[in-house]
Amino acid sequence: MLEEERKLSSVDIIVSQTDLDGFIIYANPIFYKIAGYSSAKLIGENHNIIRHPDMPKAIFKILWERLKNKEDIYCFIKNKATENKFYWVFAYIRPSFNKDGTARNYVSTRRAISYKARDIIEPLYKDMLTLERSKGVDSSEELFKNFIEQNRYKNQSDNDIMHNIQY
């Protein structure tokens, strides 16, 4: 059965908050609407409940490494919704901190992916998935890091590159 895409409007902003292990502790109404889940089905679940099988594992490996290092990250994610649907987002994920500097939780805000970004990211992720299946996650991660380097201008951060791809 073919999947159907749910598209975010230009004003939709999905917000969620997880604990340090990735379990959802807050989701805004737009998240429930786009993902198709009730609060009872999302709160307390691991955020990977919406992980789409088209997403390379290497992206999440990089994402979690950055968060564990108390860094924020911009990334593009294809998520799984209910009723055999999916949606693409441009995500900004960051740790929140306690007064003593330790991470308290993670906050993610997500907007619609731009057509420009999708034209770039979707084929890249397909290539990464192919590599993951044949040579493993490390090979996929290497492909992604090479992509970042090829798109780096001067001393841009990885987040700057993702932002430039989106806009």
C-alpha cells in the first residue's frame, strides 16, 4: 500500500520535549494533528515511535552524539504518521539545562521542509540507506559527513549548512 504524505503548512510548528532517554514528555497540538496520535498514545512513548523506515540510522547516530555533547542540531527528518502516512520536517533540537549545567531534557521544534531541501536531502538519504544495508551505519555516516564537507563554505558550522539547505 502506498503511503500518503501529510504536509505541514508554512505556519505549522511542531514542538515536543523528551527526557534524556528520548521519551516524550510534552507535545503541542500540531504534533498530535500531523502525526495522528492522541496525547495518550504519544506522552511517555519513545520519540522513535514516529521514526520512518526511510530514515538513515546514521542521522540519528549523529543527532544523539550532538545532544549528548550538549550541542544543538538542525536536521531533516522524515517521520511516520498514523494511517500509513508520513511527513517531512526541518528540525531544530537542543538540550535544556539545569542551573548546574547538566542536561535536563531535549526540545525539538519542527517546520515544513522546503522543496529545495527535499530535492537535496531525499536522494542523499536514499543513498545513505543503501550504504547502511550493504556496508553498515559507519559507511552511511561517512557519506553524510562528506556531503557536509562538500557543502561547507569557509568556516560554516554543520548547522549553518543545514540552514542554508533549507532556505
